[in-house]
Amino acid sequence: MPLPLAVMLLLSCAGVGLWRIWRGPSGADRMLGAEQLSTLAIAILLLLGAFLDQPALGDVALLFALLAAVAIATFVTRTWTRLHEAQRRPEEAEGD
Amino acid sequence: MSAFVIGFDLLLGAGLLWLAWQALFHPQPFAAVVHFMAFGLMMALAWVRLEALDIALAEAAIGAGVTGALLLAALGRLPDGPTPRRLLRAWQRPPVALALGSVLLLSLWLVWVAWQLPRPGLAAEVTAALPESGVRHPVTAVLLNLRALDTLLEVAVMLGAVWLVWSLGPELRPYAPVTALPGLPALTRLLHPLFLMVPAYLLWRGSHAPGGAFPAGAVLGAGGILLLLADGVPWMQRPEHQPLLRLLLAAGLVLFLGLALGGLLLTGTFFAIPLAIAGLAILAVEVAIALSIALMLMACYLFGEPGR
Amino acid sequence: MTEGLALIAPWLIAAGVGFFLTGALGLWRFPDAYARLHALTKADNLGLGLLCLGLACQAASLSAALKLLLVWGLVLVASSIGATLIASTALARGLRPVTRRGSRRGARRGARRGSRDS
Amino acid sequence: MSGLFPLLAALLAGLSLVGLFRARTLLRRILALNVLASALFLLLVTLARTEAGLDPVPHAMVLTGIVVAVSTTAAALALILRATEPPGDGKEP
């Protein structure tokens, strides 16, 4: 498969992640959209690194891979905590 | 090839505009923050496209990692729920629309003027000065030797931010998570060696390729934030370790200032680093700055002074 | 050997992109957050793994290939543990899984139990 | 090269200024300032691509700016938290 075509297909996949971040409905769904975008960004960076023959792009991908965990861990331990338990949104309790 | 580049640019630009729009105007504050984090991610792709790899590394570590973590942590303490829309009366609408439209037009005009200006650039001068700087990567040379005063003041600004955050009161204790999370310490244990190795690798690369103290410090800081989330750094909160913590926070600034004053004593010029020790001195300062930046990011993350 | 690797690399990359497309479809169409979690952590990571393998076949040196595999390993660790963190927090907060189309009875009990002890 | 990225920077800057003026909460204002900073960095880096090659000085300025932006964000967030939090609540579990 030609690498530019692969990059364009992956970029069009990112549209779904954007939509999911916008739509929600729960906070977890939005974080999942962001996680999909970061995985896609890693894949795009690796493909571009091979296509443009720039191995330094692999370092940026490595940083993304390392830092994906920090966002999720912060979300779970600091944002979705007991504080917001009392004021749960109806749409979130609905599940979808 | 060129069609690919144009398509890539168009998709990237459309995505960035959409994410910025939603980060600014989405009714839910949490959704706005997630949109902003995704905006940082896409910006890193834009930096790669513009061949600014140093900035891409820093943006990947800071824009997508540390800023997002700060915003998410602050969000957990702010009242949740949709932001009410500001309703305008009928007579207010035309002047507001006029003002906002003129703001947009003004920014377009300013950028157009900046685009038309002659741009001689300093690339040739920096390339000429590169052999005397002690490193082989131009951005590192500019940051730590040619325009070191900027970097010194920047570290001072960051220390000032920590000072402000800590002077507001004692550290804000986090609320407990809704359930036990045994995965979190496991994640920290698995990732921690890499959070030490990758900054070391970036520091080593900084002398001859994109990398250097800022991305290294930011990655180390993000690793530190992960440790804070898993309660892995109890020494930061203990009163007896506060002098050590303050010393480490100031280490980058102090060592950098010492280098500048040493240059003043040795050669008579502020920040004139003799070529013989330039490479080694820059490496030492970079290590100290990376450590300080990491600790300063962790210190800001506590939203208050620990150990009080 | 090297020719063989270069021959299968484009197919691995194409398969990886296919898994990414499948994951995007799952993220778009699946009914609740738990199912979408599966779409992401399984399809996307498999896609990234195939892509990394394909690029590693074409890589110039062994260290570059190992770095690609390191990126994949990191993403695997982060997303698998992240998935359990998100899923257990969501369950404890009472986000109900959709069990059957139109029926949420089985899930509601679990959700109530989860929200009581939290 | 095309003027796409300067145009993008101008649109982002205009959008973030509009968001800054129309913001109802302080958190939105911080987000708007961060987007504005990103737009200006984008403009600087685009202007750094001269005929003589990449100009490293704007790159270094942007690197400095990113770190300053994160420290101002942290300071502003701490101020907002102190402003909204009732006093004495910091010791609660």
C-alpha cells in the first residue's frame, strides 16, 4: 500500500474520533475519542517518518505513546472523582 | 506528492479549526478541555509538517501531556455542568457582531502584513556562530549559548509561577477516586523506567539533533505527575525534605546564573562561555534545567505548597 | 530474506490500516462506552502493531525496528491498563452497560450495586 | 510555499480572541489564551521558513514560549481554584 494513501485513510479515521469527542455522551467516551486520536497520531507519525526518511519522527511518536497514559490516569483519579458523583448529568446516567 | 501535501494540510487545518472552535464554544467544560487536549495533539502534527521537530517534541510533551493533566485536575475541583449561554438583547446584537467581525478581520490583516514583511532571517548568522557554541544543533545553540539570557529569564518566570502557586496556601488534597484502582501503581511501575530513559535520550540527542532540555524536562515532569497520581512521591509532602525540594527547584536557575557569572569573570562578558568547556558546561546546565523543569511542573500540579 | 520482508511489508501496513478503519467504525457505531473501549483497545492496537511490524520490515537498521516495536509495546501497556481504569471507574460511577438491544435490566442491578458502595 | 498556514494562524488567532471576549467562565478564558498562544507560535514558525533555510531563532523563541505558556496556565488555574474553593476546604480528604 502506498504510504500517502495510508496516511490519508488514517487522517479520515480521525474524523470519527473528533465526532466522538464532540458527541460524548459520557466523559469516558470523550476520553476514548482523544485516545483514538493519539493512537492515530502515533501511526501517522511513524508512517511519515518512513515516507520522508526522517527517523526523528519516531521520537515524537515515542513521546505520544508515553504520555497517553498520563491523560487517562489524571482523568480517572482527578476528574471523575467523588466530587462530581452528586451532580451526575442525566445523559450520563442514561448510558447513551 | 504535492497533491498529498495539500490534502494533508487541508485536513489538518480543518481539524485544528474545528477543535479550537469546540474548545472555545462547546457548552460542556469537560468536553472543551478534551477538545483542547486533542488540539495540542494535532498541533504536534502541524509542527512536524513545518519541520520544527524541537517544537513538536516540546508540544507533544507539554501541550498534549502536562497542560492537559493540569486542566483535567483543575476540572475535577470546579463546579461541573454546562455553561449557560450569554443571551444578547436585540439591540446589542449588531454592535457585538460588528466588534467580533472586526477582531477577526484585524487578525487576518495583521498576519497578512507580517507575511508581506521582508524576512532575511538569522539562519546564516547562526550557522556561522555554530562552531563556537559547543553544540552542533542550531536550536540548542540559540537556546543555551547565543541567546542564553532568554532561557535564563524563562526559567526565572517558571520559578515565579511556582512561587505564586505555593504562596496561595497549602496543597489541595485530591478527592478520592470512586473505586479502588489497582492498575494505576502497575502502570506507574511499568512506565517509570521509560520515563527516566527517554529524557536521558532526549538530553543526549539535544547536542546534535532535535531534543534537549525542554522536552526532556517536560517528559520527566509528566512522569512525575504520573507518580503523584499514584501517590508515589511521599517525600515531596514531608516537611523535613522541603529544603532539598526547594534547592532542586532552584538548581537550574542557580547553575545557569553561575555559568553566566563565570563567563563574566573569565572573559569579561556576561554569558561568554569559553569554547573549551562550552560543550560540557551546556550539558551540565541542561541536566540541571531538565530536573528543575520537571520538579517545577510537579510543584505546579499540587496547586499549593506541600508539607504545610 | 530481506526481499521477502520487503514484499510482505506493504500487506502488513494495509492490514494495519484496515484494522484502524474497523476500530473507527466501532467507535462510531457501538452502543455504549464499554463496547467502544473494546473497539479502541483491540482493533486500534492490533492495527498499530501490524503497521509497526510492516514498517519494521522496511526499517534501515535493527535499532530503528526495535524502536518501532518499543512504541507499540508502550501503547499496548498504556491502553490496556487505561482501559481497565476507565471501565472500572465508569462501572463504579453507575454508567450502565447496554446488555441487549432495548433491555438494560441486567445491567441496572450492577449499576445500582456499584453506586451504593461508592 | 502556500499561504495556508499563515491563514490558519490568522483564523485561529481571530477565533481565540472572539472566544476570549465572549467567555463566561475563567476556564474558557485560559483555554482561549492557550489557543491564541498556539496561533502565534504557528505564525512565528511559518515565518521562520525563509529562502535561506530554517531560521532557528524563532524556533528557540517558540520553545521558550511553550514553557512560559504552561507555567502561566498553571498559575492561573491555581488562582481560579483558590477563587472558587471555599476557605478551609483544602484539607478535606
